[in-house]
Amino acid sequence: MVTLTDQSANIPTRWKWTITPATFTFANGTNDTMQNIKVQFSANGNYTVSLRHKIQLV
């Protein structure tokens, strides 16, 4: 299992993780819209991970 952590300097209010290829599952109740996620990869290989976040301006 791998933990992916958002370490943004700003204070995001929304997150969207994208992982390719899709040979993984989210673990411990996490999902692609959480700040920090846990994933279990089901195949060896290279993966691309990206995180987009939004910041609410007041």
C-alpha cells in the first residue's frame, strides 16, 4: 500500500487525484477527491500520478 500526500503550500478546498494506468484500488476508505489517499497497486510497472486542487478565494 502507498500513501499519497498533498503538500501544497496553499490551503486547497478540493482535490482530484488521477493515476494511470488504472491497475490500482483506493484503500482504507480513501477516494480520488480526498486530500491524502492510500492506494494498492495490482500490477508492477510505471504509474503517472497527478493532483489537481482548487483554492477557495475569499
